[in-house]
Amino acid sequence: MNDLFSGAAGADEAPLADRMRPRTLDDIAGQDHIVGPGRLLRRAIQADRLSSLIFYGPPGTGKTSLARVIANTTKAWFESLNAVLSGIKDIRDAIDRASERRKLYARRTILFVDEVHRWNKAQQDALLPWVENGTVILVGATTENPFFEVNRALVSRSRIFQLKPLEKEDLMLTAQRALNDVERGYGKRRVIFEDGTLEHLVEVAGGDARSLLNALELAVESTPPDGVDGAVHVTLEAAEESIQRRAVLYDKDGDYHFDTISAFIKSLRGSDPDAALYWLAKMLRAGEDPAFIFRRMIILASEDVGLADPQALGVVISCAAAFERIGFPEGNYPLAEACLYLATAPKSNSAMAFFDALELVEKENAEVPSHLRDPVRDKEGFGHGKGYIYPHTYREHWCAQQYLPSALQGKFFYTPSFIGYEKTIRDEVLRKRELQAAALLGESALSGDGGYLSWSPGGKAVNEWVRRLETGRSRLLLSCRDAIMEEAAPGRHERLLVLKADDGLLVWEGLRRAPEGLSAACVTSEDARETLLRFAASAAFDETELPRIAVRAGVPPPGEAEACFGCAAFDCVLAREPWRGSKVSVASIGDFAVSAARLLALNGRLVFLASPPVMGERLSRIVEAEATAGLLRAEAALISAFKKAEDEFFSTPADSGGTESLLWDEETLKAGFSGAGFELKISIFDQKEERLISERDISAWFNREKSSWGGAIHASLGEKGFETLKNLLRGRSKQGAVLWKWKGLLCRGVKRAQHPAAPPARPVTDTL
């Protein structure tokens, strides 16, 4: 068996890059996003519970090194093949050996395939059944995008891990390890680099550890020892000769082609002319076809600039025509002009409304209204075209009439933006819609064509209203979830901890957004934990993918987090309403902030949504709205007094001395977080939902003994006024749902410093 890891050459004869390959997870250079503490791949390797994997990334980022670490760690038998040198016969031989081991010794086999994309479809298909039935666990390595270059069936049965080019700090540490390692590197020799020399090698290596080590080896081995002290003095000139200027990283048929044009288009869309010019220059420097670039800019002129600047499309097409006439090198000018025009133009994607219409067309099969049909053929027999109003007969060359099918009246696709040219037409478009809707509603009432929903009791519209009411809470929860996640913006490999996660809303979204990281949760009861785990089981998660769930009402200390989740440092801590139903003080908020800081890595984020009672809905507003509508004018004076009493109750400032209070606010949060090492940003988050007021709600609110609000209102209005308001609200509750509106505080704290009370952060040993 030709074992990739056996190393036929002696240790001293092998290249430095091969000698310095990592042996354990702690030796891995960089790639903390997939093999750092708490990450999914690290847990799977340590637990020896690997499923099929494909490592994808540029050369020199550690794909084969990771495979070597797996070979050193796993209890399974490890076989390796190189797709460049092996074929179907080699695959069959490896499968036969794996089947025999499985049958005789119940031992698994991990098959490492380097350059797996080099196998053709038939060769990849030959491996598929044995991966499917578990005879082998595939670990593939490729520099090409596996979603394009590897059999789709193999990809669907494997987890893809993308390795990134190494950072300069990782490369510098790699070089230092090679220079200091006595056994495998140059630790036995005295090597001195001239100032800036080693930094030059790191800079030009371009994230490729192999390139760096090869250049380092060449520089050291080609420099003779000093005759005086025997040291090897490597100069900058020697380093420059050892590593050449890197070529532009671009492949017109591969990932870099698509990635670079994607970066170019997104820079144009994001109105960044400097970035757009950079990516344009990179494509042209690498030999990209200008016709392809112009084609993408023409699309963007319609898709992303659109009616915000209708001239953009003409400008880009004119530049494309100019380039065809003059070619290079002067053709760079129209290319740059089109690029800069699009980057600086106002943006609107309102043309996307077409796809909303297309989606509806695929669902509906509505007929053309009779008055819009062609009158030439069937006007006499069927009345086609009868009733059509010719707009040019009117002074403004426009009139209100029906243009959509009757079943689609009231459906809008196009929404003018507030940008550029569209801003000038927005008011006119909306004004005409209002007039048209008014006219059509009148016509419909007279014609009785049944195209509008009845609002009678038990009618279809009432059923729709009830259904919307029932799903209002879901929309609210989803909006809160999305707001928290967008503010946190977790990466695919980040470690998330969700507090008070009983509903699981943030947990499952965390799993979706950080599938290669960690999703951990604290719930308040064992029942909640069991419920979430049952849901995870029903979703068929692998054991290493399951969220880690612990029963704890508050924030766990680092030691407990390490025991429960296998991780004591998180990238994000998330919570929705962490103090719901609790009295809050500056001291309790400060304790929460310090506890969260202990669990966050430096620059980690704490994101939570909290709704202070002082920013909540006021019952006086609900009752006052009815009075304004003329329904409760006799009680206007009482309602005015009610409003004043509520304002006084909620205007009492929160006690900053640590006393617990329901009247906490944004200032209370800032005071509590002031000493916890966070850079805190707070924004107002508007919330609303259709809510039915129940008799139970009214009884709880107006209980002057148990409700501080009820006691304050009773003291202000007296018994008679108190009972009158209670009955008024009871009457309002019988009329249906109330639009309940309140404001929350969306908070994002970034840990910028180590809190004095927190233990010092442990050094991370598995990065370069």
C-alpha cells in the first residue's frame, strides 16, 4: 500500500514543509474556525466519530495536515489514495480490504483521497456505494469547489469544511516553529534573519504555509554559514530570490473567476467605487473577457440601479459599444467609466417586482377582463372591449379603471423607492393607486361581481382575520428572532450560547447560521430541555451536531459552561427578554453583564432584546383611542385623568442605587453595563401584535393589592373611577383584538476588555 503518511524518505531528507506537518490538533496552523475549541470538527475528531468529510481550500492551508492528524487520532484503520496516481482498481482494492476488516474485526476504515476532484465521474461513482453503506468513511481533499468538481451524490453524503488562507500571524508562528524545532526544523542551527526579511517571506507567501516553508528552507540552505560564529545570516536579497512575486490568484474557469466577479458586482451594488475599480483591475489583469464584464454591468444597471437612474442602462451599453470600436488599451477608459457610473448611481431593485408577478402567474389562472380584450374579433358577439376608457381623452391622459383581473384587484407588485428618479414619480404612482382603488371599490359595490370579501359575521373575511390574529404571535417572535440574529451576525463556525432558550427559537436559528460551530443553550426546566432534545432527535441531527442544552435559569460560570458544553469561551451570547417578569436593578444588570463577559472571548458579542415596562403599551392609549373616535365622550374627563395617572406612574425614575424596580430603562442598562468591559450599543425596536384582552388580563391589571400599577391608578382615580375604567376596558375587549404596541431595547455589547473579576483568558494553542 502506497501510504501518503508513511514517509519513504528519512526525516532529514524530507522537505521542511513535510517534516513540519502537524501531528496533533494543537499543532494545526490557523483554521480556528473549524478546529478551535468547541468547534464541530474538533469535537468529532476527539470523539472519533467522523462522518465523511471533504476539505476544500487553497494550497498550503492544511488539508493534508488535517488528514494526518485524523490518522494519528482515530482508532479506525486509515488508508490513503492520491486521485492523480490511482484509478478504479486501487479503489476496489481499498474497498476489499475495508470490507474484510469490517467483517472479521468490526473495524472501521477511513479512506483519505487527496486531490479527489481529479477522479472522473466513473471513478467517483465507484466509491459512492461503499460510502453509502458505511464500508469506508471518506475524507477528501481538494483545491477546487467540491460543489462543482465532486460528484453531487458524494457531496450530499459529506460535510464540507472550507479552509482559509492563513493569516500573517499564523504564518509568522509557523516560521518560528520551523526555526525553533530541534527535531524537525532548524532548532540545532543558529539562523539569523535581517530586519524585515522574515516578514517579507510571510507577506509574499499569500496565506500558503507550504510556500512559506519551502522559501524558508531554500533561503537557509542556500546561505553558507558565517565563518566567524557559524550562524546562517539570511539577507533580504536572499529571501527575495527564494520566493517569487505571487501571480494574481484568478482562474477564469474556476472559483476565483466567480468569486471575483461576485465581489465586483457587490461592490457596485454597495456604491463603493474604490473597491469596484480594484476588482475590475484584478479581472482585467488576469485576462478576463471584457464582454463578460460588460454583460454583468448591463444586468446590474437594470437589476440594481433600475429606475433610480434610468440613464444607467444607456450609459453602460454606450460604453460597451465604444469598447468594441477601440479595444485595448484605450478601451480601459469606457470600462472604468461604466464601472464608476454604476458605483456612484442611486440604487433601486424595484424591477424585482416582476418576479412577484411571475410567482402569482404560476399560481393563478385569471382571465383578461372583458373591457381589456381585443375588440376586433369578438366585439359584437361577446362584447369584448366594451367599457374600455381611452386615457388620452382625459386632460391628464389618465383615468381610473380596472387593469388587473377581478380576482387580483388590490394586489400591488411595484413599490417605488425613495431614491433618484423613482423619488420624483413615487407620489404620483401612489396617488393614482388611491384614486384607482376608490373608483374600483365603487364599481364593485354596484356590479356585485363577488370579487370582494364579505365582512358579514361568519364571512370569509372574518375567518381570514381570525387566522391572522392566531398567527400574530408567530410573526412577532420571528421578527424578534431575526432582529437579534441580524445584530449578532454569527459566522458559520462561531460558538453561540442562548440564555433562557425554552422556546428554542434562537437555538435552531443558531444551528442554521453556525452549522460548523457550536449552539449551546440554557433552559429553565428539565421539561424544556427534554422537549428541545426530542425535537432535535426528530430532525435527525448527528450526535456531534446536537445543540448542547443545560438546565440553568441564569448565566453559568465558565467552569460549569466547560462541563456542560465542552467550551468556556463563546463568540456570541444571545437572549430574548432575559428579565421578563423580574424586578431589575443596576446591580442585577451589572451582575448579568459581568457573568456574560466571563463567557465571551475578546471581541465577542452579547446581543439581547429587552422590553422595559416603562416603554410598554399604555391602557390609557387604548381607551383614549375609542374616546377620540367618539365612542366614549361622556368619559373624556376620566380618561384624561387616567392618562395622567399612568404617565406619573411610568415617569418615576428607576432607582440607581441598586433597589429592584419594574421602572428600569435604557439608562439603567447603561449604568449596569458601565463596568463590565463592554462597548454597548442600544437601539429602539418597535414591536406590535394584534392582541385579544381577556377577562383574566383585566382582573390582573386592576388588582390594586397585587399589581403596583393597579394600586397607583386606584389611588389616583378613586374607587368609582377605577371601576368605571375597568368596565370600559371590559367593554372594549368584547369588540375584538387590539393593536398592542410597545418598544423594546435591542442591545449589542462587544467585549473590548477583560473584566477584573473575570479569570484571565487561556492562550489558544491550536492556532499558528
